[in-house]
Amino acid sequence: MTLAIISHRCRGFNEPENTLAALEKALASKVDAVEIDVRLTREKRLIVWHDASYRDEHGRKHVIADETLVEAERHGKMSFETALTAFKKHGKGKILQVDVKTHGCEKLLVRLIRTRRLERRVLVVSWIGATLERVHALAPELKLSFSFTQKVWTSYEKGVPFWFASRLPYTIRKRIVPLETVNIVPLVRVSWFLVWRLRRRGIKVVVVNVDDEKGNRRLERLGVWGTMTNDAPRVLKTLR
């Protein structure tokens, strides 16, 4: 099995993450997919950024929800419309993973994806179960992914995690929405048993933030479908 290689926030291409320059370089590479994050601005537009705030070149803090898209663009931030346009032009054969960080933007998100006829090439990701439910109700044709960090049972005496005891989130356990993949951000090493439980449900497993060759080779052996890496050029070189 060959791991799918996903560029996490378009990192590793010598450009600021989640920017147009980084996205274009990621799309020009041999990665299988590119992941970006979206949030709502003050006037309810979608901007590509991971955190709730950012600092400008003078160190001043800007809260995404408190400023307009134009103000954010002046500081080098990219609109979701711009990202979709670039992906449609340069992303042939690739998948765009859109990680939704705030609830309430689902209707706009779906409309923008449909306007560009990218329904089959976009995967909507979120750690918010209600967001995935809303997206599925609006656009059942869109593929979905649930992002989570393992909750692990541990030994009371030593605090050592039990390898078999990672709890599956409610959204997955109850099959609230059909999921194409899950994105796991591991607190401890991902076990074969966790991967097996997810694959048994027909869900492909993606592990985030594993950038070394040894770690990714291990993921391959576990049956993980994809690695979401912060250094795609290096991972491409070692795995391909």
C-alpha cells in the first residue's frame, strides 16, 4: 500500500502557510491532496487561515472574526474564492481538503464549491460534528472527513495509555454522517487496532503531523491511507 501524501496547510514550500503562493507551489508538486483551513470574517466571507487570529508584519494582533476580508487580504491572507479558483486552474488530478474551523459558514461554503463545479474534487473536513451534519444536509454529494485527537484511557497509577483504548468520537461511533476519511492528530502513537476499527467502518485513515520517513513507513504498515505532512517535498522524496 502506498500512502497518499497530503500537504498540510501548504507547508514546506518556502512560502507562508495557507497563502496563494504556497497553494500554487503545493499544487505544482506531486502531492495527492492539499489541505487548507477556512474561517468567517466580520462580514461573513470565508478566509483561508487556521487560527482565530494572526499577527501582521508589525506584530499587531488581528482577530479574523473582527475584520473584513479586504483588511485581511492587505496583510497577505487569501480568500476562499481565490483558493478555489487556483485549485480549479492548477489542481488537476488532486483533492482539496477544506478544514472548516467555525460553525455557521456551511451554506456559503457549499455555494462556492458548487458554483465552481468542484463537488467531486473537494473534501470537507471539520472537528465540529454539527458542521459536517449541516454540510451533508445541504450537499449530500460532498465527501466528508472528521478531524479528531485521540482520547485515550490510561493506567491510574502510572498514567500510561492503553494501546487498545482510544475512544472513537461520537460522530464516528453513531455514524452521524457518512465519512470518506478521518484525520487523526495523535497524542500517542496510532495503534493498528485503532486503524482497524476505523477501516472496518469503511473509513480511510489519515494521520497528521508525521513528517519523518520512519514514522510514515510505520503508518504504511498499519494500513493508514494517507499522511498529512508539514514537509511534503521531503516526504515525497523519501516515500516516492
